[in-house]
Amino acid sequence: ALNLNISGAEFNQTTAEASLSHDFLWPGGDHPVHLALTAGQNWSGRAVLGPHLRLDAATPLWRDGAGELRLAGSVERQWQPTSAVNSGSLALMAQRRLTSGDSLGGGIYLRQVNGTGYNQDYRDASAMLTYTLGQPVGPVALSGRLTAGLRDYDVYRLGFAQLTQGRHDRRLGLSVDMTLQNLSVWGYAPVLSLTGSQTQSNVNWFDSRQLGVSIGFESKF
């Protein structure tokens, strides 16, 4: 609003993707394996940002009738006008249905990103804990999610200055999802989500607090 030479279109982010996936069982076993190859194109503002190629894989390490432990990973290559970015991620996720009927879940996520441009090399680690009530409270089904994460840049530049200690961010978030089951239409129920998060960094520029409200729809098939 303060710069009349910039329009909202300058901040648009657009991605188009096409993917091919294959699901099969481990030879001699009953654990499924999911593989997916995805190619896409990205636009930033009114300019072409470049294509990307990604390979995803996932399989349960253990499971029974009440839950499972799942391992997932991906590798991706992005081609940008002035740089190339490689990334890899690994996730370990668990879900368990309790004797009370409630569900408890969690996950650990690791990501490494390396690029040829400024401020594109970093490591990211995060953990998530989820809890879903088995019985609704009145007409509302409740679930909550707590997340915490760290992001480290060994080398970081602000303008022409390079930070000797790099950049280190800590994130904490909490969200509550409320599904209005009695208002389900054609198998979809509205979901009201309240989210809050805080980021603290050794670079004050990146300290932030966010509070959000969103409305969506969840399949109840």
C-alpha cells in the first residue's frame, strides 16, 4: 500500500505439477510401498521461477489394527533462473488408537537443502504431536496439533553483510480443528481451524507471531 509501483500480482506464487505413482508390496511381504515421480513448473510474481523434479517414497515399518509406524522420504531438484536447489527429507510418523477411542499421533521430520544461490543452504528439524478425541463434544469433533521446529543456516547474508554466527530459528505452533459433523453435506463436513505460531531467531528481523482462523471441508466418507 505504501509503494504505488507494486501490485498484488507481484507476490503471486503458482505451481503446476504432474505425477506418476506406483504402489506395490514388498517381495514376500504384505507391507505396501508407495513411489511417486513428480515434475512441475513454478512461477513467482509475473516471472517464470523454473521447473522441479521430485521423487517420493513411503512404507509402513510396523502396523496392526490399532496403528502404524510409517517411514517416508523425498528428494527434489529445482532449477531457478540464477541457481539450482537440491533438497532431501526424511519423516518418521506414528499413529495409535487408544483404548478410550481417542487417537494419538506424532512425527519427526528432517530436511536438508543446498543451493548455489545466497541463503539457500539450511537444515530443518521438526516434531509434531496430534491428539483426536474419539467421541465428539456435542456436535463438534475435536483434534489438536502441537509442533516445534528448528532451522539452521550456517552461513547467512543480510544485504552486503554476512552473519558470523549464521541464522538460527526456533518455531512453536499450536492448532485446534473443530469439525461440525451435523452440518455434513454430500459427505463433506465444515472444519473450523484456529492456529497460532511463534518464531524466535538470533536475527530479530525474522521474529514473528501469527494467529489464524480458517474454514475448510473434510471428507466423511
